[in-house]
Amino acid sequence: MSTKLFITGTDTDIGKTYITVGILNAFKKNKYSTLGIKPLASGCIRNNGTLQNPDALLLQQASSILLHYHQINPFAFEPAIAPSIAAAQVNREITVQELRQKTQYALQHAADVCLVEGVGGWYVPLNSTETMADYVKTTGLTALLVVGIRLGCINHALLTYKAIQQDHVPIVGWIANCVDPKMNYRQENINTLKERLPIPCLGIVDYQKKPEDVIDINNLII
């Protein structure tokens, strides 16, 4: 078995890391070897002279296979801004080719489950011509869409699904992550998404509930 999924989201701050860690925990609990990586991250902090991202550290801690930090997060930038802008500030350019090279070891590692967490949404720019979607296409990963259930989520989810589909990237399904505990008509929004998205809903994670308690990992094995 070797399942490789790219975890993308409808926007930033919708709980991609929270869901990814939960899925890693669920697989690990069922005795699968797991590896979580975050190829690109901004909003990093300096630790012993090295920039490290809190989300990438959580993925590293949740993985049963322990790799060096730079192998799971090769591109780390300090400002919490778009990665392409952060890279330009330090006269660096992110390319799909280099991103593939620097994540090749992790992607080829003998893990039962490898989860690759994206940054922001589907079309986050890497440079003036390439986006994170181009990285996903060239690595042959299957997408898993995390929908942050909040005002505007229906439009964001439908647009993201359409973009993934137009890029001819396979998508296993979507997960509803209820990030706003005060959202009005939450269930109605989820029901609308179930009706309009032609892919399965693989779990509804209520606010502050553990994803591993509600997501059936059997639906994620490809």
C-alpha cells in the first residue's frame, strides 16, 4: 500500500494542518506507517538559526516516520505573507522543478501514507508563472479538498473543485471543517455542498472535534 494525497483548501486558515494531523493520527493508530510534509511555508520562526514553521512541526510530530526538518519543509520563509512575495524579499525564486527536487526523498520514502499539505489555496503562486497546482500536477498526487465551513464556503469550494478538475488532477473527496462555531445555517451550507460537489464528503469535523474520530481512513486509501 502507498497512498499519497495532496491536502488543499478553499482558503488560508481553514484548518488544513488540523485535518492533516488528524488523518495522520488515524492511520498511525491503525498501524500504518505515515509521513506528513509541507513543501512550502511562510510565517516561520527562527529556532537555533533555522526557520521552522509551526504547522510543519506538527506534521513532523504526527508522522511515524521521522525525517529531518528540511526534508519535510524545504522552503521556509519568515513573514506570514504569500510565499512568492516572501521569497522575492530575500532575492529567492521558488520553482516547481526545485520544489520537486527537494521533496523527492520524502515522496519516494517507503511510507504507507504520505500526506502533502499545501499552502493557502489551490492557485497560490510560486513565481510569476507557476503555482502550487503545477507542483501537484507534475508530482502526480491525488487531491483531498478541505472546506472551511464559514460564510462564503460554498462559492470557494465550488471554484476550487472546478479548478482542480480543469487541471486534470484526481480528487478523492472533500472534508467539511467547521471552523466557525457561530456560523448561521451551517448544516444548510454543508447540505448544499453535498448536493453540488460531485465528489464524496469524507467527513464533517465539528468545531474543536478530533478529525481522527470522524474520518473513515478506508475512504482515503487509493
